[in-house]
Amino acid sequence: MKNLVIVESPSKSKTIEKYLGKDFKVTSSKGHICDLATKGKEGLGVDIEDNFKPTYVVSTDKKDVVRDLKKLVKNADFVYLATDPDREGEAISWHLARELDLDLNQNNRIVFNEITKNAVLKALEEPRNIDMALVRSQETRRILDRIIGFKLSKLLQKKIGSKSAGRVQSIALRMICDKEKEINAFKPEEYWTISADLGKKLETELTKYKGKKVEIKNEAEADEILKALGNDFTLSDIAEKKKKRAAYLPFITSTLQQEASTKLGFGSKKTMMVAQSLYEGVELSNGAQGLITYMRTDSTRLSNEFVATAYDKIENEYGKEYKGFYRVKNDETSQDAHEAIRPTNLANEPDAIKQYLSNDQYKLYKFIYIRALASLMSDAVFTSVTYTFDNNGYEFTVSGSKQEFDGFLKIYGEYDNSKDIILPKVNKGDLINSDKISKTQHFTEAPARYTEARLIKALEEEGVGRPSTYATIIDTILKRNYVELKKATDTGKTKYFFPTEQGILTDEKLREYFQSVINVKYTAEMESELDEIAENKLDSTKALSEFYDQFQPLVDSAYSEMEKLQPEKTGEICPKCGGDVVIRNGRFGKFKSCINYPSCKWHESLAKKEEPEEVGRTCPECGKPLIKRKSRYGNYFIGCSGYPKCKYLEAIEGEKPKRYFKRKKA
């Protein structure tokens, strides 16, 4: 073996190996191989007194991986580190180099933004050193998260029974709690509107009186206006404007998560998992290919090659008039070395390769493909028309719009909700007689709770965390039972975040004792410092010291001042030892337990047990009825009613089983 290439993902390694010749072997580290140790003072794996020196250990589940990699390295003439093109990927390459005794001064690091043959071969021609500034930035983030996470989690577990707290997850929780407070404090205000049906689909609404905006606060004011109105409405003005709608920019990580949530119904975690599979490669008729560029990016830049190819496709398939302008809109902190998320090859049209994709892969790939192509198409053009009718000095208006040129909506229309509203032809000065004038009472509405898409957008706007971490943040606060993602009403479809009692309590205590460091501004500033470390503009030890000098006194104060929350007593007696029975919070919600735990382990679930439901089929192995059941993990499955004698099981599509299910026999 002459050359060994190490990547993170097994599926990624299979794709790349097909691009390279017999002189190359491609293998996988299966993600991070090292993490901070959990031994030493406070189990931090960080020597705070020795300039925050970290101690790394090979993860238990990666010892066999590292052993196998060492054997491969020993038999290789040269080793390339081809982990992902971001800070995490740079850190993985550094850990690999350390554990595999590779020369850190050697140009053995290669990066590519897409897994295509040309991109991989080009990267092999341009190897570089491991970027230690990026490594230090990732390491600083990891140390910060370890210190904050371990110290706050230990404190909260001891004092109030909360499972964890974190640098960014606690901010997401706070934003949800703040929104709930805002909603609870909201006092609806009454207002009224007056409308007139003039026939011919002209539903008009009162907007002004003698040029001034009308605000109707109560029914008495509405009745006074109704008395002043006649039945004659004269068209006093026709306002017509041409409006243009520019194409949306191509996806970055955050906008992909937001739009996939609202348009496809994908959660952020699912979106990133599906995108990862598209990036790593899919087996097509002509071999494995990475279908999209790297999905962790905050840059809207597109390569010159892609732009040129896209313009040719747009002109050839739709005409010159559909070619638009290439636009880039990046924040100051965007890593412009990355491109936006786009298809790697426009020849791989979604419908042409649909047979090789899962349903979710097809939906997301099509969305990414169309978004990237549409971003380079011309503006959509609309004509908007507003009629103003006069009635004794009161002005009633109605507006409509008509699409004159579809532009980028030619292909993006299925993801857009805009529709034409065509007004009937009426000439200025025309008089319409109508007695269909009505008043309607309204109340102002409380601000909306966060959906997953809105929360991601808010986190991005506040500069908290990084887009690649949003899915993990949301997953964590859900798993910790700090928030629930559910429908606001029985008839609604949209799910919103609601804080739980434990989530509210956790936020209150963090707000009370750690307000100066667990807040949006401080967390955003910390992200900026991490960017400066990555750019070699800030010393990582200095940043950690300044943080720790502020943080540790707060921890000490909270230990001495925060009262320990006592579990709620039920008034019952433990049947095992006679102790008081209390309510505790567990992984799957509240449950009853003996106050003498852990010496007495008696407990009882408070959840209502669901009765098994017959599915109308019999077990193919023993003939007994099959039933739908709920596992202790909360997922549903189909099993034999003869269990435990018969262990036949089936997974249910859409459920995520926590164990392997026996497949039906062919």
C-alpha cells in the first residue's frame, strides 16, 4: 500500500476509494477518536492551574479503530488526513496525527468541499499542514463546554434535580422561557374593523378618514362610523405598481434547517442526517457520488464553475430572460472558504436519480437542487393594484396582484405560497352602491411561540452557537425534559416549544446565580472570541482565563446560597421499607419513588399504561394475534401476543426502534 487516506465516515470512504487508483487505500476513523478525559480534578480532563492544559484519551469505543488504523499506517508510504473541512474536522485530523505518530510538520492534510472525483483529485494535489489555529479554536470550545457543562450540571443535579446545563443549550432554554413569560404577561387589546362588500369580488376595508389612518378601539366608535357612512362608494384612486421579487439565496446550514422544517416537515436533526448522507455519497448507475457540497456552512458563495454551468442550463432550458444575477450575502463571521449548500453536479437532476434515493433523500436533494439553481435566475415581476373607494370622506381599499413574469418561480413555485389576486375592471370615478357594510370585533394576539425553524433563526440572529450545532442543542433540551415540542391546539398542525416545569425551574436558577455569563450577549461574544482564536488574533489561554475568573466565583456562590429542592411527598408509605413516597423526575417523566433511595430502590411509574392493540394479523411464526405495543423507550412496535414464548417483532415505519427487529421471513 503506497497511500492511505483517512476520513471520518465509512460511507464517505467507500465513495472516495472508487475515485482513486490501486495505489490508494481509503479508511475511516468513524468520527472523533479522542475526547477530554473524565479523570483528575472534578473529572474535567483539564488542568486549570496549568494554563488549562487538556488531557485527551482515546474513546473506549474507538480503541479497536485506532489499533486497526495503526496497522494500516505502518504499511503505508504516505498518509493523507481528509476529515471534514471545518474546525471539528481539523481537530479530528490533529488527534489522528497524534495517536498515529504522524509528522505534524508534514503536508498531509487535504480538504474538499464536495465528494466528487475532480474535487478529491484536486485536493490531493494541494496538501497542507494541519491548521493549528482551527484546532485551538475547537479545543477552546470543547474546554469551555466541558467546564460549564460539568460544573453547572453537577450543581443543578445536586440542588434541583435537573440533569444538565450547557453554554449554548441554556441560552436556547432561556429564549423559550422568555417567550413563555411574554405570552403569559400579554394582555389582549380590543379593536374593530369595518368592511364593505361591493360585489364583483371587491371585499374592501376601511383604512383612512380624510387621509388619516383610522383606529377603532371599541364598538361605540365603530357604530358612530357606521352612522356616518352612506351606501355609495366612489372609486377615487387606482394605484398600480410594478414589483420585483428577487430569488432566494442558496442554502446555508441554518436556512436549510429552517426551510426544511416549514416546507418539508423535517426536524433539524433529521435534516442534517439526510444531508450528511447526500454529502457522503449515494450509489448511482455510474458509481458512488457525493450529491451535495458540505452541509455545515454559513457562506452563500458559489464556485465560478457552478455559476457558469448553472447559467448555461438556465439559458438552454428556460431562455436568456431567466438568467439572473449572482449575489452573495455573508455575515462578517462567515467562513468564506466554504460554499453554500448546492448540488455537486447539475446533470444529476432529482427526478433522473430518484430511483437511487430514499424518499427523504429525494425530497431534500430536490429542495437543495432547485434552491441553488433558482438563486441564479431572474426576478419574478408582479403588478400590484390598489383601489381606493370614497364614502363620505371614509376611504375603503382593496388590493390585488398579478404575476407578469415568473422568473425564478418558474422552478421554485412549488415551494412558494404566492397566488394571483385579480381585481375586476373598475374605472376611476365609477360609483358602486352597496348596503353590505359590517363591523367586526378583534383582539390583538400574543406573540407566537417558537417553532423549530423560528428558534433556529433566533439563535442565528443572536449569534449564539453555530448552525452546525443547532440540531444538537434542540435535541438536548428535549431529551433533558426542559421543553416539549407539541401542537398548541388539537386541530393545529404546527408544533411549538413549551417549557416544562423543570425547564422553567432550571432557567430561573441559572438566571438567579449565573446571569452575567449565561446570557445571550455573553454567549455571542464568546463565539466571536472563538472566531478570533481560529484567525490567530486571540490567545486561547487568555480567553479561558478571563472566562474562568468570572465563572468559578459564581459556582462557589451558588453552592453556598442555592437551596436544595426537596422532592414532593405524596402522603403514601413505601411498601418495601416504610419510608415516605415522593415524586421524582426521571428520563421518561415523573415517577413515584422511595425517599430513602438509593438504599431503597422501590419505584412506580406515574404514566398511564397503554393497553396492547391488535393489528388484525397473525404471527407468521406461531399463529397468535399480532399486537401494537409501546416499548419502555417510548417507541411503538408490532410484536407477537405470545411473548415471551414467541419473540417475533416488526418495526413500524416512522418509529425509531432502540433494538434490532427480526425481519419477516421471506
